[in-house]
Amino acid sequence: MHSESSPLGEFDLIQRFFKAGADAMRSNNEKVIALGIGDDCALLTPVAGEEIAITSDMLVAGRHFFVDANPELLGRKALAVNLSDLAAMGAQPLGFTLAIALPTVDELWLGAFAKGLFAIANQYSCPLIGGDTTAGPLTISITAFGSIPTGKAIRRSGAKVGDDIWVSGTVGDARLALAALRHEIHLPESDLKQIEHRMHSPTPRIGLGIRVRDSASAALDISDGLLGDLQHILKQSQVSAEIFLDQLPKSATLHKQSEDIQNQFAARGGDDYEICFTAPAEKRNSINEISKALNLPLTKIGRITDKVSAIEKLSLLNKNGDLLDDAITAALLKSFDHFAK
Ligand SMILES: [Mg+2]
């Protein structure tokens, strides 16, 4: 019997399939990628004066995405969330590896997945340089590599007292789309169309990360919710902050919701993949210039208030600059935790 239907043959086919996509890519990174997909290892040649940034993200079916999710959008998102981490440190993408577990070999599914994956790979000039495939519950694990001039990476630990706190784009739309798809709230079809892409196909803010790395003192990308993620900066920088809740940037679609939903989703909603960063006040002009150049809103939402050594505190203020009630603040600060459900 021929081995065409044996698992080995099938997975060999997948490897060839992804290799074709990788080979078809034109990249600007040939200087760094000495050897791409196809051998036991890829080989990278570090450029003098640059550091290599490395990040991994794993997406598990039923946990991070619906099992019947559109495979093309899933391919886009799987790579985009990794590029978002590179963006958060100010790195230029170099390449990525893909490890994927598949319950069955469905060529239609794979074709659509690869189409989405390589669309993002091409858009950000980030070629596939290696990986692995195996049979198992649907799991997608990507490791992305980027380069940054030595010492220029924007870390979480650099926020200083007096710094402004900024966020890119708008926040809360991915959570609004999820709420509509889960039937937690009713959203008219036309509204859902406006924001659905924020959940399915996030935009990694690569251009922003690179341009803002000379201005920002600390940064991260918002995957688990703005206020929850901001606390990582506070913890690592050992500072406190105050946030003006009504200044969180929201889309016109989210603005149609009740004030409570607006606040909850903008403050806590995950999956936005916007960049939250801190910067000294004297950088305001440069930051507004970057916003114009990228045609991307950058909104000042608060400031770093105190240096602390024990408990970092995040205070939420209302329109009048008054502190919100402790219970409301506590509820808004609870971030999405994959293990807490
Ligand atoms: Mg991140």
C-alpha cells in the first residue's frame, strides 16, 4: 500500500505546504536570515549594534478561539499577536517559527489558515523560518524574532514619576464583539460589522513601537485588558498611577453602549492589541507628531504619580477629577485571567 494516507505522509505534505508559502515570500531580512525553513535549524546572523527580541504566544482551540473559527482569520491573528509583542518593545520583525498540532489534516482548513498567516507575514516582512507539525488537539504556537538597536528596547520597568500614560487607537471593541457573538448583549448587525475585525484580526502596532522607542519610558501591548496590563508596568517600574476613566479612547460603536459597558469594556476588555506606554511630558509634541505621521490616535489617559516600593496603586478618576469609589475601582482592575475561570 502507498503511504499517502499515513500520518507521516500527511504531515510531510503540511510541511511542504508551509514551506511553499515561506519560499514564496520576499523579505527584506536576508542579511539576518542566513538559513530559513528546511534544515534542522534556521540560522540568524545578528547585525552588529542590534539585539534580537524573541517572543512566543500559544493559541489553544476552545480557550483562545472558537473551535469553528474562520481559519484564515485565525492564521492572521496567530501571527499578529506575536508581532504585537515585538511592537510593544519597539522591535522590527525578522522572522517566525510555527509549531502546530492538528486533530486531522483538512487541506481546505490548512489552505485558508496559511493564506491568513502569510498575508500578515508579507505585510510585516516577517518570513516563516522553521517549525513543526504534529497530530493533537488544535494548538498554534508561534515564536517571533525581531531586531532592536542595542539598549533601545522599551521595557516595562522604565516608567518614571511624572510621566504621561498613553494608549494607541481605541480600546474595548474586541470585548464588545465578543459580547455580541456570545449573545451577552444585543448589537445590531451593522455595528458588529464595524468592530468585528478588532477581535478577529488585530493590527500589530509595529510602526508605532519603532517610532516611539526614543520617547517612551515603558510600554506593553494590551492583550488581557488595559488596566490589568498597565499594572504590569506599575509593578515592574515600582510606581503608582492615576487614570482618567472618561478619557479612555473608544470607538463610535462602543460609545453607543451604556456608560457602564463603555467603562468595563474599555478598561478591562482583552484582545485589543493596542500599545500602552509611558513618556515624559516633554515628549508630548513628538508623540503627537508620531500620531499624525501614522494616522493613529494616541491618547493621554493618565499619569505616573508616585514611586512606591511595596504596593503599586492604580487610582481611577471621574470626569471631575474625583477618585472613584473603591468597589468600582476594584471591579475595573480585575483583569482577564486564563486560569481564574
Ligand atoms: Mg505582550
